[in-house]
Amino acid sequence: MKFKNFPMVPRVVFGRGSFYALDEILSKQRKGNKAPFIFLVDDWFEGKYLPEQIPLRYDDEVLFISAEKEPKTKQVDQLVEYLRNQHENLPSGIIGIGGGTVLDLAKAVSIMLSNPGKAETYQGWDLVKEPSLYHAGIPTISGTGAEVSRTTVLLGPTKKLGINSDYTTFDQVILDPKLTETVPKEQWFYTGMDCFIHCIESLEGTYLNAFSQSYGEKALALCKEVFLGDLPPEEAQDKLMMASWHGGMSIAYSQVGVAHAMSYGLSYLLGTKHGIGNCLVFQHLEEFYPKGVALFQKMLEKHQIDLPTGLCANLAADELDTLVQVSLGMKPLWENALGTDWENEMCPERLRKLFERI
């Protein structure tokens, strides 16, 4: 049996107001006054309070990043080129402040600043050869698990696939639930459901083991408290942030499944955001995850969320083919969901019919 020695985030700070520990943390990592820290920040915060609290020193730079679209390999390459041209020395590190899009970009940029070529050539498993620059993640929304995972999911020219690498994992994470207070309700729900679906797919997958099960069960219990209970706002924020952490850990030693494989197809072809894409798919997966879908329907009802309909209704035949091809390319996800014989279980025509329901 082959064992994989997976990395974990070596340092993490948790607590309301822990964002203000950032200055002390970064001061120990700075490589001199000519080696800046680069802060990638969700542009939702531009002109608001948060950028003013970032402890800038010397040539440190804040770059505001739009999270309206999924992160792309081309976007990573452009950021890397800009930083190499703009600064004489390599940065001391890359700090991501935002949701999954910004965190994934921070991980990818830190990798590509110390590895040659284009980001698309590293989409896959264990293709990165050189250690990344120091990088830290500060989530401002909970659910994606990007803060803890060893992947950075990117849209490339031909596929949506992560840079899955031992060098991808953050060196430092700050978990401050207070930063999630201003998340709009629908975005809060969709991103939280990413975590919930992580848990269902991990716990019901063929890759399940005691390691992933222990994290998945805890994350699922926390999701039930947050989305089916009546917690005070601060307690709900704290618990959803920890659900995201545990949900991300639940797939570190296993995998996700059908919903994520299909959601990747939607993102690649239509630019559908990951969280809502998972929700649009998952509602139709009762044949694979009956108990999970039943819980999901209760959560939709409790929070009065109306999912869009007809997303795939008017797609041309070749567009549906692209959805199917991209989704079927996520082989580890299908194997986790359906076993080693998954290609006989999920033929292109069956998958096409599932997409047509969305």
C-alpha cells in the first residue's frame, strides 16, 4: 500500500480580532526592506475599513482582486509577470485576504514566483518541483476550505483543475470570524453549502477513511447547527469558520464527488461561481446522496433561498458535450463517488441528462 504524507497548515491563529496579529506574524518573515509583502485583497473591501488595517511597511503593496469570476491560470501568469517587473527583488511573501478565489490566487502566485513556465502546466497532481514563497491566507467568508487545502483550483485554457501540491498549502492562516460579518446572505449560503457538500461527498465516498471521516463528521455537525439551528450571529460565524476548516481537512485524505465534478464543468463553460454551481447540481443528486439532498432541501427552505433555473436549458449540443467532457475529466472525483468501475456507472449520456435538469 502506498502512503501519502500530506502537508497541513503549520501555523494558525483563531479568534475574533485575530486579524490584528498580522503585523507581528509578518515581521518575523520579512526578508528586508526591499522584499515587500504583497497583499491580494478581495476588491469588495476597496474603500472600506479593512485595507486601512493592513500593516504595510516599506514597499509592501495591496492589489485588489475581483472575485466576480473564477480564478484563471492566465490571471496568475499576469500577476506573476507584474510582480517580477514591478519589484527588484522577490517578495517576502504573498498574503491572500478574501474568499476562495483570492486565497487560491495567493497560493498559485506564491508557487509560480518560484517555479518556471505558465500556471496551466502545473494543473494536476504533484507537478510543482520548487517550494513556493511564504504565503498566508486570511478568509473573509467561510465554506470553501481553501484556507486549509493543498490545492488551488484554476480555470485553464482546456480544463478547470487545481494545482495539487505539497507546496500549495498555506504557511500561515488567520481565522478571524469577525471578518465574515458583512457577507451577503445568499453568498453566505452558497459558500457554506460548499462546505456541507464537501462533507457529504467525503463521508459517502469510496475513499473514506478514519482520518477524513473524523473531520467530515465534525464539519457536518457544525453545518447542521449553523444552517438548521437558531444560533446567535457571532456563534454561527465562529462555527461556520470551523466547519470550513474541518470540511477542507475532510477531503485532504479523501476526495469530493459528483457535485464538484459537475460544478467544474459549469464553471469552465458558463463561468458559474463554485458555490452556487455546487448547489445547482446537488439538488438533482438524490440518486447518489439521498440523505444529503434531503438535508439540503431543508436548508434551502429554512433560509428562503430560490435557486436559479434553466441554466442549461438552451445550450447547444456541442456546449453540453463540453460540460460532459470537462466533468468526466475529474477522474479521482468520480472514483471516490462511484468506485473503480465508475466509467461504466457514469456514461456521457447519463451525465448529459443530469446537466439538462439544471
